[in-house]
Amino acid sequence: MAYHPRPVSVTDAKESQSDRLRRRQRWYVLLMTVCVTLIVLAWYVVKDYSTTAAVAMSAVAAVIPPVAAIVANWGADR
């Protein structure tokens, strides 16, 4: 009688380190792009129409870099 190990399902396989790194890098770039876009729009476009909206956009943009760094490092040691 031959030994037949349990077959490995695709869902059982762990995601590779390079795939996790690539996903985290994409999220980081996306968040930083949103940050830069908010700052540029606030300082060059929106401030002419509403200073309050420009300040609010800048405040949101100021919070994004720490969040992006946390996302980029989330689960890096797994």
C-alpha cells in the first residue's frame, strides 16, 4: 500500500514574500500620490475659492504619510 500525502490546495499556499512586498509598495505609492495631489490642489487651485477647504485638504494630506508608512511596513516580518 503506497503512502499518498494530502494534496496541497491553491488556497493552502502562502502568499510569497515578493508578492506581499509588491502589494505594500503599491499601497504606499498610491497613498503618497493622493497626499501630493491633495497638497498641490489645495495650494494652487482650491485656495483661490476657499481657504478653509484648502487648509482642510492640507490637514488631511499631513496625516497620510504616517499612515502610508504604517501600511508599507504592515506584516513585513511575517
